Amino acid sequence: MDKEQLFNQVMWTHIVESFVNDLFKDEQTSKGIVVADIDNTLVEPCPEIIGIYKTKNGKTEWLTCHEYDTDPDLLDDNPDVQWDYSDFYDPEKARESILQGIPILGNLEIIDQYIQMGYDFAFLTARSNEDVIKEALEKFLKYRDETGELKHLKNIFKKGFSAAIGDDKYIQVFGDLNAAQKKGKVLEYLCDKYDRVIFIDDSPKNLKVAKELGLLNLEIIEAKRN
Ligand SMILES: [Mg+2]
């Protein structure tokens, strides 16, 4: 790398860091946070409501979120495939796909255990409509306390550290990074704020990028399926 490339990279990193600090403003933090992806981690989104359109060789097909996450063309970054995420830009579909989705109990139990240990909670999703999602998850998500009672997350839910990286404000900061790389940037930021970060996600691509960050205080958990 020559001097100019190095300078550009350092400058770019610095600019991103300061923008990220502006994006995530939040209250007091505890020592740990559990950060969960939404689709096929917290919830199986209602397939009648939301999905992804894939166009390859002039043919368009509709994929569920799980089919999308494990699609070979996505994993290989095939440049000849077009992805259409328009369902996710629709606030009504975004909300209802969560509220009418199926909770994934195996992952919610893991999150409960961390919350009982005093961890905060945030979501990290490739979706858009961050505010709509915050509202939907506030209704949808509850945790089981040590007595087994279901409770609302209230101040355990760190909305200020939660991110729907498909929103324009993230695109402006992270530019043309792919979703897995953007998630990596958010995780780096959270690992700086918290002693311990637990990241749960079902996407092989997101898990791979998170592992490659090599952050010592980041634990990565592959989401269970229903
Ligand atoms: Mg997912």
C-alpha cells in the first residue's frame, strides 16, 4: 500500500468512527450486551408478508429470509444477480412481519440467560425502518426473569445501540460496504463500549465476518432454528 492509499484508509476509518459515534447515542451501559439479528434469529418472519426477490438470467423468484441467507449466489457475491429488498422498505410489512412472525424460542432462551446475568439487549439487522422495528420489537419481545415470569424489556432494550443498517443514515456512513461488513462495524463499536458483547445471528456470511474481526471481547453464537 503506498502512502496515499494508507492516508486515505486512515482518514476513512477516522471519518467512519466519528459518524458512528453520532449514530449511536445512548444512556448508561452495563458491562455486557447481547446483540441479536432479527430475521430467523429472534423471529421467523411471516413469509406471507415479507421476502426477497432474486433476479438471475432474466428470471425473478421470491425467496424467504432463510432461503436468501443461504443462497449460493449471495454467499459467493455473484455480480450477475439482482436482489430486490422492497418488501423491507414498506413500514407496514416491516412491522407486521415481526408481530405475526413465530418467535424462535431456542434463541430467546439464550438471550434470557444473559439478561438475567445483567446484560443489556440490542438488535442488529440488515433491515430498514429502524423506528418501526423498535416499536414492533418492544411489543413482541419479552424475557423470562429468574422466577419464570414474562416481562417487557423496558430499559434493558438499548434502542440507542440497536441498528437497522438498511436505513439511509447507515448507507451514508458505511457507503458500499455489504450488510455483513456493516454489521461488523457496529460490533466493533459495541465492543469498544462494553466489556463483553454476545452476537447471535443465523447468516453464515454475517457470522464469518464477525469471526474475522478477531475481537477478544466478542462472543459469536450461531442462531438455532425452530
Ligand atoms: Mg437473519
